[in-house]
Amino acid sequence: MEIKGAETDLAAWKAMLKPPFDPFVEEVADERGNYLALRSSAFDGLPGAAEVHQAAKRLFSTLNVTMSKNADADPVTHGAVVESVPDGSPRKHHFVEVEPIAMRMRVGLVTVTVTDADGKVIEPKPAPSRAQEWMRAAALAQDIGAALRYLEGKPGWVELYKAYEAVRRMPNGGISNSEISRFTQTANTEDRHHPNDKRRPHSRPMELWEARALITQWVSAAIEDVLAKNPLPPAVGP
């Protein structure tokens, strides 16, 4: 699937989503030049370009949140479906959809280089990035994927509460019961419901930015739990 977005965000996707781990970004060349495309097991077995296009909507929604939390990247959009053609240039299948892209100034990715005593660079063993690990957790537990999609963009109380409902039975990273009650009580007297005798405002209502941080912490802890219970097999080779 072709990836479209700001250069800094495309660079982040290329840096964080490397093969052979799923999903990964590769550079594709055709008669018009080079561009980036996303390969994913989510597209395996789909019968045609239209089905790949539909699957990409869900995948890019989850990936945009994952990249935002792990690489401070702004959302990108999916472009054409890229079909590999034997002995020929890749073929693009275009689907017209208007999706706005928000842009801002920010710090780029930080890279760390390790050297030995002689100053030679020590190449790390191949390993999935945090973004790829988050996507693996989303594939292992569908509630993780749902929660991540609810966090897309600037979620309000309705979306945050839906994300909470998705992960409420998963580890939350030590969030206290009082803070959970503060969140749910505030959410239930904001956009979700009008205050009444059963739903009274909290004495110290939670700010929206606090709620976003709380649910992000909860989802992150749930992801770590899923990954810990489903470790990757040891890498083979030197």
C-alpha cells in the first residue's frame, strides 16, 4: 500500500518499520520515480485491490496511533494499492478519498550508535521496533487494536471511554482505583451523559488531557502484558 505524508513522517515510518518484521516499509520504483509502500500480513489472502484498500483503512488507523505514541509522528494516509507484476513495473490501483493531513514542527527520531573499543560500529541484531511490537500486540488481542483506533487524533470523552471499555480488564500500569473512578465519573457527566441523580460530577473533574494520558498509560500497560505473555522466539544466527 502506497504511503503518503510529510517527508519527516515518511522517514519515521521507514526507520521504525523495517523488514523482516511485520508490517514493514519498502521503497518502490516505477517510471515516475521512487515512493514508499507498506507491506503487511493483513493483506495476505485478499482477492483484489478493492479489498486491500478497505483493509488498509483499518490498518493505517491503528498504525497512525502506534507511530504517534512511539515516534511522535503525525498521521499519514494510504494512497494507491501497489500490485507486484512479474517481470514488470509495479502497478498502482487508485481509489479516490480525501483525507486531511495535519502538520507541525517537532523533534526527529533519535538514533543510538554503539561502537567497540576500536571505534568500530557494532551492528545490533535484527529486532522489531516498538511500533512493530505494538502492532503484533494488536494482532494478538483485538481489544488492543480497538483501543488504539479509539485513540486516533484528538479523542474526546466518548472515544476515551470506548478505549477504556476495550482494555478495562487488562493490566493498567498501576493506575489507582480513585483515578479510574475520577475518569469514569467525569466521562459519564461530560459528552456521554447529562448529569442526573445517578451521575453526579466528580468533586475534582478530570481534564481531557489527563484522561488521554491515563488511557494511553492503560493501553501501553496492556500491550506490554500481551507481549510478555507472547514472546518472540529467539533470533537464529549470529
